[in-house]
Amino acid sequence: MTHLIRKLAAVAVLVASAATQASTVGIGQSAWYSPVLANTLTAQGNTVSAVNWYNDNVLAGYDVFIQDGNGYFDADALDRFVFGGGTLIALPWSFTQRAYSANTSVFGSRAGVAVYEAVPGITTLAATDWLLQGVTLPAAESHDVSREVGNTFSDMNTQVLAWEDGTALLGYRRYGAGLVVGLNVNLTSADVGPLDAAWSNRIVANAINAVPEPATWAMLVLGTGILLLCARRGGSKKFA
């Protein structure tokens, strides 16, 4: 029995390695696009590409798509991508300036745009949320940020962070088999810009790794099996 348990443990380790398999990520290209986020995600083992245009076939090649604020925007294609199991990380400008699907938009209308303003402070609404794992939020005035002022999340969303003035900052929605994560900061080219910061990079990474892959579930099943075998073995000894 001990030999069997060791074998199962070894298989579990191999499966755990498979569970860390990286994601294929697309980022919408625009004049404001910064390669810092792409470089960070690539360094984490993901395959990242920037695109000027997409359709259903293009999106089908991605596990995650990051819709930037100023580039190409196809609401229907994004809707189908998420419903079919994709993860969409939505930056606000596209979703407040253009026609969108209510299923994949997490943002409401905006009152204005703030570009390169000092961080106004952040209110944490759900400190234990999975999107905040390993995230150290910036202090007010610590660096510049570009955001939309006045945004709110709809009632269908789980809200995680808000800006100090009550503007929505981070929230998400499950739709079909997929996930939409709304992050109210914008891609900029400055090193201190919103998605070039460690805290926002970590939020994006958490979103990319949000849904357990089949290998993860297999590992959990194996782990449960090992525990049951150990318990059974212990019980057999007790009554021997």
C-alpha cells in the first residue's frame, strides 16, 4: 500500500507541474499601448501577442484577451469569446465610448477622464478576493494613474476595489463559461503608468490564472484519493 501511495504522490507532482501551464494572451494594440505589461506576462511564462484587429477565429487562439481602451473593438466577438470560456480583461475606454454587449461590459458611463493624475487613494471592498492575492496596493499620491472618473459597476458584478472618490476600480462577472474582469486603469507608455505598476500587473496575472485547468482538477482528485487511501490504511491497522 505504501508503494501505491508513493506512486500516486509522484503522479500528483507531475500533474501539478502540468497545472502551471501558461496561458495564451492577446492584447489589443493602440497608440497608448505599452509593452511593459506584455513583457511582464511573457516573463511569467505566458505567450503574449498584440493585435490591431480580431474576429472569432483570432480570439479562439487565446485563453485571455485584454481589450485596451483605444484600439479595435468588436463587442459581439468579445461576447462570444467570453461565453465560450475565454477570460476578458476589460480596460474602460472601449466600454464607455462605444456600443457594447451588456454581458461583457462591467462599466457604466463616465463623468470624465483623468490622465496622469496622482493616485487618489483606493478603497478595498473585498480584501480576501482572489484577484488581490499577492497584491500590494499603492498608497495615495505614490505615482501617477490614468482612469475614468465616475464609473460604476452594475449589480451583476462582484466589486473588489473602488477609487477613493467612489469610482469603480476593480470588479468581475462570470458570463457563460467565461470571465470578465474590469480594471479601471489604462495602458500608457510611462514607466509609472497604471498597467506598468507591480500591483496592477499582479491583478492581471491573477485574472489570467483565474480558472483552474483540467490538470488542476485532476491533481485535486488524485490528492483526495491519496488521503482516502491513507485513511483506509490507518483504519485497517486500527482494527487488525
